[in-house]
Amino acid sequence: MAFVHHRVVRFQDADPAGIVYFARVFEFAHQAFEDCLIAGGLPLAGVIADADWAMPLVHAEASYRRPMRHGDALVIEVEVAGRSERSVRLAFRVLDADGKLCATVQHVHAAASRPAFAPCAVPAAFLAALSAAGLDVPERDVAAAAGPSSST
């Protein structure tokens, strides 16, 4: 199941050609990610301020299918696409008001202990928050959570 985030394309999101500037879809995805964590009872601000762990972004990619313009209502679906012992891959689908696919985004977040930022297991609190937000959190799948460069 997916977490659903709604967003309207703002004036500042568009480039001079009148379409969403390519880098903005990463912002859209991250906003959906943060709202997903809030819905799961784990606001990112609290994690950053208080947790002894972090889930930094180690890989991001996007594909664009159709233009998004100022004023467009967007729906951003968030799903867990895979996980390993030390990372989680999130998949985002950016849809227009008619449900047509505009873009896809993928994030890979790696677990790190703080303050050293040494690799660690994905914290149970992070997985529980994703689940509480309505996402299906699969069992570990090393290949699914690895970045694209490691899938040879």
C-alpha cells in the first residue's frame, strides 16, 4: 500500500519555459517522505534533533514522463520498493489530477549511527513509522535495496 501526499505546483517550482524545473521533483518526493514519517508518528525534525541514528540519502534518481505546470494538482504516492539490513529504497510516483504518471523518483536511505555516521541496521523505529503510515514494509531483500550500480 502507498502513502499519498497531495501538492500543488507553485510559481517558484516552474522554470522560464513554464514547466516544473527538473530538480523540484526531488523536493516534491522529499516533502512526501517527510509527511509520510509524520503520519507514521516519527517527524524527521525529531529524528534529526534527538535520535542516535540517521537515514541519510545515498542515492536518488528521477525519470520524467509528462510536463507539470504551475497550478497543477499533483498526487505523490510513496512505497517501500525494497530493503536490506542497512538501507531502504523508496519509490515515488508523481501523478497529475487525472492519475497520469508525470514522474518517478527513487531514494535509497542508508542507516547510520550517530554521531559517527557508521553503518548500522535500519532502526526498528524507522520501519515501524513507515508501516504506521500505511506502507508495506517487505522483509529484507538485498538486491532490491541496493543502488542501481550494484545490480550486475
